[in-house]
Amino acid sequence: IVLVPLVSYFGGRTHIPRFLGYCLAFFAAGSFLFAVPHFAFYRPDDAIAGTASSSAFCQSAEEEGCPGGPASGPNTVTLAILVFMLAQLMVSIGASALWILGAIYLDRNVSQQKMNMYLSALYASAALGPAVGYLMNGKLLDHWIDPSNPPPDGLTPKSSMWMGNWWMGYMIFGGISFVFLPVLSCFPRYLPGTVAVRKAKLKSGELVMFNSQPRQREGEEQEDSTFRVDSSSPTAKAALVRRSRAARDARAFFAACRDILTPMRVFNMLAHGTENFAVSALSTFMPQIIEAQFGLSPAQTSIVFGLTIVIGATSGIVAGGWFVSWRKYDGVETARFCWIAALLALPFTFSFLLMGCSEKPEVSNLDLQQTRNLEAALSYGNGTVNALLTETCNAGCLCSETEPDLVCIDGQTFYSSCYAGCSLVEEMSNGTEVALASSTDLSALLLEEEDGTAQVSIQCSCAQGTESLADIKPGYCKDPKKCGKELIFFLIGLFLLMFFTFLNNVPGSQVILRSTKLAERPLAMALKSITYRLTGSLPAPLLMGFALDKLCLIHSFVSTCDTTGTDGQCLLADNQKVKRLCLLVGLVFKVLSFVFLLVSWILYKRHKV
């Protein structure tokens, strides 16, 4: 955010393709840097170190100690995080300049009418790119983390201990970036026909609105007077020239910022920032929300949500750019189109009310009200929750009410395997069954069962049966077949919401470009990008995540050897309240966007008149 305006302002005054080549090299270097922790810290012997213990099973006595297994030291983890942060910074700088100055280069070299379609293609690629990367990384994660060594026998991508190839995608995209680097850098500063395009745009009468040309002339006069200062030393004169140029650039930069940040443009930027808040907040957490509301698996959620969002956003971007180009709208008409598109998107925010099924997840022996009051009951520490969950079938299991780990057995959700009365049993060669200790390495048993070398079963007294390890599914019970109709209606509403939300994406950028002087357009797009992030991309996931965490009914328990433990991921959310939260976020920020775009259009219209 700090570097974007400077990079865009000064980059827009240089050879843009060559400058973008430097930024692309920065992006590629950051991509390769993302993979450095794998080569620096990965050890094949530690690949399956994080084995899970089976302490959640029924046990006859308390067991002490911490699960064994190697772990990375705090210094290694901290260093890896710092490397990731540096890599992300480099990637962000390179990518931000590409999206801002790339649009400026197109604007300088193509006609006003063709610009809409070119800009639509650029922004549509921004929507398709993450989808392609997501699908590619999904395939890469099905391969073992170390391509030079096969995975351990019996370990498959479906296993909880599987470590996928997370780093290869960064290497691939870094290599692709270096391939395109010389191609991009070799583009000319101006394409053939740019002179004719520039003359046509100057005739439009929109290029000098809201500018202050006299201020620039004053800067030039001050610069000329500075050069006339006599100095006996050539070194001192060169230093004086550098200081005067730096002062001139600083004055010109802040003057350009004042020229750009007029009320009309500010309201336009705020409108797209508020829309971005809703999109960022909902898209970040919508996969897990859909999974919880409709009982889908993560793989199913990725497919239905990814296709709906990507197709809806891409078609909206292309349709908005095509329509404005087809109707040959000027700046004011384009601004009017933006608020009309925002108004059309408003009714579809109510599609969030279609989320959810008639089947609501319930935990055995706990009704909805008791589940909502679970956190308060646990905070008292008087055993109230344990009394509710304890039955005859699990009375001697010494279960912990503070360590929930939801499991689904025979269509019934239990607070944990322990409260389901589950015990590990291994069948001996002579046909007898032996109960295993609760400290048995469950991960090793899972590997042996997948490899066919162990006959391990689980006896769950509260579920009235002897199950295999595969029959106990983590999390609450899900049956997506019961939610098919509700899911279809919701996806249709979500698609239309995305379509009309992104319908004004290209026209909104065109309003900024058409109302700004050619020399200041890079800075205008940079300020738009900063507003877009400060009001949307940065705060939205944090605030939405905080709100969703407050609506979580049951958190997992993360135990450590030196502390009493802490809350982990959300195991069960209050679906009804989550549904209303999504509606509130979508509706409030869509209304704000509509109001801001309407005010921007009114101000633009007044200045044109």
C-alpha cells in the first residue's frame, strides 16, 4: 500500500513495458522465494512426525505426558514465517504494478471504445487466474511433498497425515513469469497509431477535467530559477540539481494527489471499496460456510463455489465492458451505468437467506439452546456439560468436556469419540480381540489398516456397534443429498449477485480514467487500488473472521505440554446466525456502494454541465 502510489506515479512516467518487466522479475523472485522454506527446512524423516494420538478414546485412567514426535523449533518456524512475509511482499509489489500500469498502457495506446473490451479482458483474467491456480494446486496437493521420494507405504491423499506438494506451484508460476519477462520488456513505449488515438481522446474534452495546470507551470518556473543559481563547485551544483529535482517531484506528486482526490473520484473509489469489502469478507469464508450450511465435503464445496463465483464474476466483468462499449457511453453515462448496476445487485443479497437445510446438525444429548450456552457452561468448570453428555454407555470413560472433537458414527454426531464410548480393539491371529491402550499411536494404526497389515476395529458402546476406523468420520454428520434443492436455488442467487456486482467493475475504472489527465492516470489508478484495499481487502477478512468466531458454538481443543491449551478451529457454527450475518454484510455494503456511486454520478454530471 505504501509503495503502490510511488511505483505507479513514477512508473507511469517511464517506459511502462520495461518498468513492468522489472516488476515481473520482482514477482518471479518472490514466487521462487515462497518455495525456499521447503528446501531449507524440510526433512524426509520428519514428514510423518505429526502423528495424532488417540487420547480422545475411552480410557480407564488418566494418562500423562505429551504426544511424542519431532517438531520444528520456534526459531525455524519464525524464520519460515519471515521468508513467507518477504515473498508475499515481493509478489504484491510486482502484481500491483502490473494491474495498474498494464491498464494505463492499454489506455494510452487504444481507442476509447476499444479500451472497454481490453480492460474487460484484463480484469477477467484477474478473476480466472486464481481459479486456474486453485485447480492446479489442488492437483499438486494430491502428489507427495517430496517428488524425489515416494510417500510411505499405505499413505494416500485421503489420509489425515498426507503432506501435499504445496511449493511446486510457486516454482511453476515463477518460471512462467521469467519466460514472459523479455517478451513484455520488448514492447515499445508507444504502439503504432498512438498519435491518432491521443488526438481522438483530446477531442473528447474529458482529459483535462478537475486539473490544475498552472500549478505545474509554477513548479517548472521554480526549477528554471534554481538552475540559474551560480555555484563555483561542479559537485555542489550537481547535488543542488538533484535536490531541486527531488523537491520538484515531491511537489508534483502531492499536487497530483490533490488534483485526483476530488469528491467525485473519492466517492467512486469508496463505492468500489465498500463492494470489495463485501466480496472479500464473504468469498474468504464462503467455502466453509457453504460446507457447514449444506453438509458438503471440502472437494464438493470447492467445485460448486469456485465455478459459481468465477463464472459469475467473469461474465459480469465482460458483460459490463461490452455493454458500455456497445452503447458508446461517455464518462457521465458510464457513471450512471455504475449506480444502476449496483441497484440491480441489491435484491440478490437476499439469496443468503436461502442458505441452509431443514436438517440441522445436533450433538448427541445437547439441544440447540444448550449448545449455544456451551461456552458459558464450560467457563464455570462445574462439570455441567460432562453431566449432560455422560450416559451409562460412557460412564467409565473419564472423558474431558473441555476437549471436544466431533465425530459422526452411524448418522449420529457425538461430542467426541470418548463420549461415544469408543475403544480401540485389535484382532489377534488366534481370533481373540484385545483392547488397545488409549495412548496407542492411532496414526500408525491408520497406516497399517490402509496397507492391509492390521485388523483394527473400534467398539463404540453408545453407537451400539463395532466399526472400522474408516466408519468414524470427523466432524458432524453431513448428508448433502437432503439439501440439493436448497443448494441449487442458493447458487443461482449467488451467481446473479456476483454477475451484477462485477458488472460495474470495468465502467468504474473507466470513470476514473476518463475524468483524469493522461499524465496523472497511473497515480489515479494507484489511489483507487489503495482505497480498494484499505476499505475492503485488508479489514474485511479480519472483521468477518472475528464475527464468525463469535458465532461458533463448539471450538476444537489444542493441547500443549506447557499450557492448559487453547481454542482451535470451529467445529460447529450457529448456522442461523451465520446466515443473517452474511445477509447483513452483503446488504449494508451494497447499499453504501449504491449511494456512493449515485453521488459520484451527480457530481460528475454537474462538472460536465
